[in-house]
Amino acid sequence: MTTMKESRAQNWREYRRMRVWEMQQQGYKQQEIADALGLTQGAVSYIIKRAKAGGKAALCHHKSPGAPARMSMEQKQQLLVELAQGAEAHGFRGEVWTTERIAQFIAQRFGVQYHHDYIGPLLRQLGWSPQRPVVRASQRDETAIEQWVDITWPELKKKP
């Protein structure tokens, strides 16, 4: 995400590159262009070289494409299908998918290494929402808990 300040800076730089090209087309010498625009002669030379090779479009600001994706879209769709089968179907104990388990599964299945902290954003990108496991004992006795809250706890509380 670019801020307004960054956007103006990019536009200013783009304008300066365009101005270098225009001045060169008008017959100004590189040193004159550099002095007029506050650039080095090497920078002016580089801008002119870029414009000659790629035309005026080469002087425009282009957003960086970023790092290439590690997994193809087909692999991501396959991942969703595999995750829907459940963790136990893929050799994990329990039905809970954790980010560590998913990272391990992706490494085994697709040969791609991801840090477990990136798995959350990856799944959100694919339309999955995080599901937190319930942290309660399976042996939990709900009636005993209710009885303790209703009877024992009021007796233990200090009276005003």
C-alpha cells in the first residue's frame, strides 16, 4: 500500500524522467540536462538509454511485481480439496488442522516450504477462515460444574 507521500514522490520521479527525455529530444546536452534537473550525468545517461530501448513507456512508474508465487493456482485448489478431507486422512492425529500441520503437509505433498506464520494469510487468500479448537477436557462433567457454581461457590464467597 502506497501512501500519498510515496505516490507524489513516484510521480515526481516519473515527471523528471519524462523531462530528461523531452530535453534530450530538444537537443540539450546531457550535462545541461543534469544541471537543470539536479541529476548526475550518469543518471541522465541511464534515463536516455532506458527511453531509447523501451520508448516513453519505459520511463513510467511500474509497480514491482513482487516475489513469484511458490504454489500454482491448481496446487492451491488441490490443497483446499486435501484439507477438506481432514487431518486424520493425511496421517495426523486428531481432526484439527493447525498452521504447523498445514505447513508440514504442504512441504510433503507439494515440496514447497512455508513458515507456519504465513499459512494463515495463505488460507484467508483462498477463502478459509481460522477455526480455533475448543480447549476443554473430553472428560468434562457439565453437571458437576453446574453444581459447583450454583452450590459450592456461593458458600465459599465472602459474605458482606
